[in-house]
Amino acid sequence: MVGTRKKSPQATTGTGGEIAIEGTAENGTAEGSSGYEQSRDLRIKENKERMQKLGLLDLSKKLKSEIAPKKRSFKPPSEKKTTQTLPQSPARRSSRLKTMAPVSYAEDRERKKGKRESSEDVEICLEEGSKPEIYTEEHEKLLGDCEMSWTLNADGYGEDGKRIYDKDNGETCHQCRQKTLGLHTHCSKCTIVQGQFCGDCLYARYGENVMEVNENPSWICPVCRDICNCSLCRKGKGWMPTGNLYRKVVKLGYKSVAHYLIQTKRSQPKAENPDVKVPAEESLPLVINVEDDTEESQLVDDNNSNDADDKAEDAVDGDVR
């Protein structure tokens, strides 16, 4: 049995935007459409006629055309603007200053470049404490000595030139109070931490070599010899810390800071000839494994009392700054 297919209604647009639905009438209704669809189409038609009378359709088309994005026109890059240099006018100068020589603000260090500082130019000023600092002949006999020189800033340093701090495997130096790797001394008398000195502090502050000291089983530390010049020991005696003195005392011809302090502040016996002075001992060769030869290069101040585990500057000439 072959069924017949109903023809769907076709919509046609008339003048004024009206939409007409063509179809064959069947039982008073359009073919293929219900009563609801017919009433809906009728409302649409009425709304369009009302909008047409009010001019809303034309206004809508006009607004759409204005809102549409405009295509940007490509402009070729403009050439770089050349800056005009202003003509140099003669500098205004006071007539009074024309007759005067120009002032040089160069630092004294630049003017003295190439000239080595002599012992006469070295000036050491120590602050006075609450008690006078006086040493005896016995203190001078207790000063240490060494046969081999010591290279500063080498033992206990890494390949990058920085000191190696180790809280677990390091040993605390009594002078700089830093817990680092490297050689340290051990006192045969006190056998405690106060007898531990790193190689740099022992050489710079007391003129002794840690390798020679460790070969001597009866070695006694500077604390037990009563010649320690660390900040804690000096403050305990009523004296002020020395600060960085190693380079200065070496230029003056002393072996170490301890040699300078004891030999310059020793109580002199009354002599028949007061013009006779006690000569200072010859200084050991200064070997420093650093590129910068300034006083600030990896020297440690003796004015601070930080803990041993605190990472501070490298200890060479005393305690931590």
C-alpha cells in the first residue's frame, strides 16, 4: 500500500515584511499546522507591522551597520625620528672662579696609587679600657714562635675561596668563634674548647703555626698562658677589643698582634740610659692566598662575640666583625 505524503505549507514574504503561509485548507485549518501555530504566525505578523510603522526595523539595521567593527588600515612603520643635538654653549662660569685652579676631588688612595705604605704611615689607635693594659717580662717569654710560614685563607676553605662552616664535623675556634673545618689546636693543659684555635687565628694573632703546634704534645694555649687577645678575654680584663691589626703590625715589623701588644705595652724597667729602646723582633714572611690585598679582604674584626655556629666573614685577623 502506497501512502500519500501531505504537502507542507510554504511561507512567502509579501510587501511590508508580511509572512504568508500557503497551504490547503482542511476542516477550517491550514494543512500541516495546528491552531497554536496559526495564532503564533498571526502575532508575529502583527508585531512586524507595528515595528514597521514605528520605524524600529530601519533603526535596527542602521545600528547594526554602525556597531560593526571597522577594519584597521595597515600603516607602514614610520622612520625613526632623529634626535636633534642642541648646540653646545660655553659653560657659565663665575669670573672669580676663572682665575682659580680647578678643585680635584680624587681620593688620596688614587693619588697614592703605586706607592707602598711605609711603617711611618701606619697608625694604630687602641681604645683604652677601664683598666690599664700592662705586660711584664714573663708575658714576653710566653710568646710563641714558628719556623714555617703559614698561608692565610687556604686551610678550611673550599674551591670557591669561601670558608667551609660545618656544625657537625667542624671545630670551634676560641679566637674567631667559628665552627669550621680545617686544622685546630688542642691544649695539653685545659683540654677544653678554649684551647682550640684555627690555623689563621693562631698565626695572625700569636705568630704560631698550627702544624708545628699539633706535633708538640705539651703545647699550652694562649688562654692558659694569659696572653690571649680575643675580645672576650680582653673585655674580661677590662681592656677594649683590638679590631683588625694584623696587617698593620706586620708593616711595623712585628710577628703577630700578640707580639705587638706585649712588646709595646710592656712595663719598662728603669734604665740608666732612657734613650735605649727595646727592638722589635723581625717579622715572619706574610703569605696571603687572596687576590685583594686591601685591609678589608677576608679579615675578621675582634669586636663581636657571635656564636660559633653563626656564619660570618672569614676569620683571619681576629674575631668576627
